[in-house]
Amino acid sequence: MARIMVIDDDPNTCSLLNRILAKNGHDVTTETIPSNAVKSFRGDSFDLVITDFYMPKMNGLELLEQVKNINPDVDVMIMTAFATVDNAVDAMRKGAYDYIVKPFQNDDLLLSIKRILEKRRLSEENKQLRAELSKKYSFHNIIGKSQSMQKIFATVRKVADSDATALLIGESGTGKELVAKAIHYSGKRKDKNFVALNCSALPDTLLESELFGHTKGAFTGATESKQGLFEYANGGTLFLDEIADTSPSVQAKLLRVIEDKRIRKLGDNKETEIDVRIITATSRNLKDMIDENTFREDLFYRINVFPISIPPLRDRKEDIPLLTEHFLKGRKKLHPDALDTLTNYNWPGNVRELENVIERTVVFAGDETITQDDLPAEIKNTICNNIDCSLSYQEAKEKVIKEFSQNFISCTLRQTGGNVTKAAEKLEIDRANLQRLMRKYGIASSEYKE
């Protein structure tokens, strides 16, 4: 069942434990000299170490520290005939999982071992499950189990090996650059450069220089020739974020590059052939801009060969628990009420805002578990933040009441373990009235039963 190492300077104790554990199907190794045990541990793997506390040259705590340095995941049980509270506390602090006093009953020992191995089994299963979930719900650092994100993953896989342009459409903070990187690193160009540029960050002249490069003396301040990003990305991918913010002059030049696959540096007469896949992104409606004559229609059709719409976080709230766990990175735990609050928030800044909130909360939260009180005020005030101003007064009012009722009743049922009678008492309403509200808002008490 398990590989167990027993260390005790008394050979009789080692022999006794060997018989007991082997009889129960365990593979047992015994050592009477702690230093030899450490050597054996370095060259082999064990599920559990059982060691005596008082031994010559190296006591149980010193051995505990050494085996934990070699393998932090191994479980250790300390045995001693001279039990003190201080020793037990010290052993637990240094990583021992259990502490048993000699002489012990065989059944007590076996029960402790069974408990340790069960915990270990659950831990391994949890690690495996997390790895499977990560593989299933993440794609090149994009996290999502929602149907909309799974569709995006499927689309990325389909378009990755193509040389055609792709247009990523989504609000700020939804992860457009991550999707662009996923396309690049999933395709045949993955060993070449991925180059990203935010078109809204530079004025026209600098933007053209960044994209196409320039020769020495091309403009005031051009003291030497410079390679443009198209040349730097040759063979790879150039990602142009906020393409809607480019001027008509830059749009015309981009159109020509896409059509001719040639570029000309500023101040140069000769053209250079390039092989670059172009991925663009925008948070604006390009079709509206075409109607307003602020974006070229011919360029739109050139960059829109593979359009990919990335949903805002408020439209894929089932991904918030996964994203939150990803951003926490195991540094803190999250109370269920805090997760409910994060899930109910509207996230106008999308995934980027969620990441920033988690980072800030991890720093300022005093305890190991983040509670609702640790969250920023604007996040906790979810009712006001979730109002859709495009609705009529009556529609908005009904929406807010529905969300409040669902959240408040769900929270109370969670606190009462799904007990409707206790929840009704806590809410100070009739049980029948609570059941009516639960039917109205689609709440099942069975989801909260422990």
C-alpha cells in the first residue's frame, strides 16, 4: 500500500514495527542509525517516515528537518516515550504530521498511519485534478471553462497555422494580446518573433517609424538608421493593438503592406520583402467607424479574415473562480462570501481589473483567508456597480431586486447548510414565502447541503 521508512535506535522497535506494517501490506525499510536513514532517503522515495524522537548523534527533529529539505512533501510521524507538549508543538511546527507516544496500541498506530496515507492520497488526487483542470481550462495562459472561451480556444487552434490576418474584438482588459500570443505560439511561426505594438500610444510620425523603420536623416533627430517592427517580426507575428486609433495615412500604408508584403523605410526609396503574419485588435466598433469615414473599409476587410470576439468578464462569470485561483497563486485562501462578491461585481475593467484587485487584496489582507471585508469598497458595493444604465427605470429596478434576492438568499442558505427552515428564521420571513422566492429565482437548497 505504501513505502514507509522506520528509524529508531532500538532494533527491537524497528523489528516490531516492520512486522506490524508488513502484515498490513506496507513496504517497510528500517534503520537504527539516523545518518544512514538520511542517505537511504536521498536515494529512494518514501510515502511516510516514522522516527523516534530521542536518538544519539541525531534526534528526531533534526532528522525531520533533513528529510523535509530533501522532500518537502513527505509525511513524518514522531515517536517518543517521553512526551511533552513543547516537543509535540516543536515537531508540528517543523513539519511533522503526527506525534505518537510509546508504548502505543497497534490499532492506534495503524489508524494514525491510515489517516496520514488517506490525506496523502487526497492531496495527490487534488494535484492531479488541478493539473487536469489547468490543461482543460487554460490555453497559453488564457483561463476559461465557459462555453464562450472554449469556442475561442477551438478557433485559435484552427487559425494558428494560417498566414491570414486575424482581428481580435473586445473591451479593454479582456486579454486580446494573450489570444494573439496563443495564436502565434500554437502555430508554425512559434519559433520566430512575436512583436506587439499599441497603436494608440504613439503619434503618427513615431508610429510609422516604429512600424517601418527609417534611414539616417529621414527626419529631424534621425541620427542613424533604424529597423522597423515589420522587419524585426519577419518570419513571425506582428500584433497591432488598438488598430482603430491609426490615422488615414498609416491605414493606407498598412493596407499596402498586407497586399504587397513589402515595406519601405521612412526616407528610403527601396522596398524590402517581408513575411509577417498580422494580428490586429480593437475595442471599438470598426463598422461604425467605416460609416463615419474614420476607418478604411478596404483595410477592414483585409484585417478581418478571421474575426475573434472576446467576451467581457461580466458575460462569463463562471470563469471568475478559476481566474481568481490563478491570480492568487496559492498565496491566500478566499472565503466563499468574498468569491460571491467578486462574481457579482460587473468588472468594467475585465480580467485586468480582477487581477489588479486580487494583487492589492493579497497585499493588504491580514489573515490567510481573504474575506468580504478585505475587498475594495467599489467591489463590495456590487448593487450600484451592476446597474445597466441602458435599461428603463422599472427594468433596472427589477434586475437589481432579482440579483439582490438571489445573492442574499443563496448566502443565507450557505450559512445554514441548505436548511430552509433555519434560513427562513434567519431572514425573518415565513418558510412558505422563502420557498416561493426560491422557486421564483431558481434557487435549490440541495446545492448548499453539506
